[in-house]
Amino acid sequence: MTGVYDVAVLLGSLRRESYSRKLALDVMARARGELDCRLVEVGDLPLYNEDLDDAPPPAWTRFRAEVARADGVLFVTPEYNRSVPGLLKNAIDVGSRPYGQSVFDGKPAAVISQTPHKLGAFGANHALRQSFVFLNMPVLQQPEIYLGGSAQLFDATGRIAAGEVANLLDRFVHAFAEWIARISPPRAQLPQALGAPPPARDGERGRVPF
Ligand SMILES: Cc1cc2nc3c(=O)[nH]c(=O)nc-3n(C[C@H](O)[C@H](O)[C@H](O)COP(=O)(O)O)c2cc1C
């Protein structure tokens, strides 16, 4: 079923001691054997500007290619002012354009939000889910991960200590692997391999654009 899926991990923080990063690294380690996860850099992406579409900055091209080859995308983020950090929203905007060529289109997604405070960064988690509707990203629904008190979650080695949260993350990883398997056929069975035409891109689907 799994072990064949490639997952791009996008972080919503650049902070050196970021809890989101620590969490992502822990989840990536947990996922080994089920998912091949890799961090995709978002900190070097110039702010999205349609004027640059004809000659995109190299960082945009690199980012789009790295997401395009993924079978799924995992977002691990803190909350800024009850929403998605601008860093991560910019990455979403860059990957979603030019219109009709979004690298996110149809890719299974999953979200982990964390905060050292309370409320589990629920606002950021659900602001992302709002974008997934337009991005056409089928997102894992359960288990939901809203982690509060994140500063207390890690042991001396930087891993999530064994216990309730670790168990929840294990279930999450497994559910995401199952979710990708359900949404994305194994690569050998993709329609292109069978001679069928590639699926329509979002700009060609005839939906209301805005
Ligand atoms: C601009 C800014 C806005 C923030 N807004 C929120 C917020 O709305 N909710 C929250 O729980 N924490 C908020 N925080 C605190 C972050 O949760 C905290 O800095 C966290 O450690 C950031 O994640 P990181 O450790 O991955 O960098 C905010 C922090 C910053 C810098």
C-alpha cells in the first residue's frame, strides 16, 4: 500500500528553534517506512507578484518543481494572528500560479498546527483548509492535529516523548498514508501510463475562477 509515496513538507516558521520544525522532523521520522517525507524550503521565495510570471525567480521554479513531484503535501505550522503565517501563504500563492498550472492541484494534503500557547493554532489550521478548497487539495480530515503547549512536548533529544501525543501522531501518519493511497493511484497505474489523456488542469475545468 505505502512506502512508495513521496511527501513534501512545508513549514510555516523560519525560527531557529521552531517548534513546528521540531515537530515536522519528529513526524518525518515516525513516517519512515510508510511515507518518504522531505522538507521543501519556503523561506527563500520572493513575495508572489504576477508581474514576475513571465520570468519567474529561480526560487519559485525550484519550489514548484519540488512540490510538483510530490504525491502529497504536509503542512506543519504555527498560527500568526489567528491565521496562516505570511511565509506559508506566500508559498501557497507561488505554487498555485500561473493560473491553471497550480502544482497543488489534486494533491492530498494534511495539516498539523502547533502553538506553545492554547487553542492549538486552530485558526491557522482552518485558514489553510479554506485555501485547500480553491486549490482543489483533498485534505485529511481525521485525526485532526491541533497541538497546544508545544514547548513542553519534546524530550532532551528533541523528539516527542512517548505518550498520548506520540500515539496521536502515529495514527495521523498512518491515516495520511492511507489517504494518499486512496486519492493517488500508485504511479504505475496513473492514466498517462495507460495511454489515457492527462487530467484537466484547474484552469481548464470550467469552474468559477474567483
Ligand atoms: C507575528 C506573530 C503572531 C502570533 N500569533 C499567534 C496566534 O495567533 N496564536 C498563537 O497561538 N500564537 C501566536 N504567536 C506565537 C507563536 O505561536 C509562537 O511564536 C510559536 O513558537 C511560533 O511557532 P514556531 O515555534 O514554529 O516558530 C504569534 C507569534 C508571532 C511572531
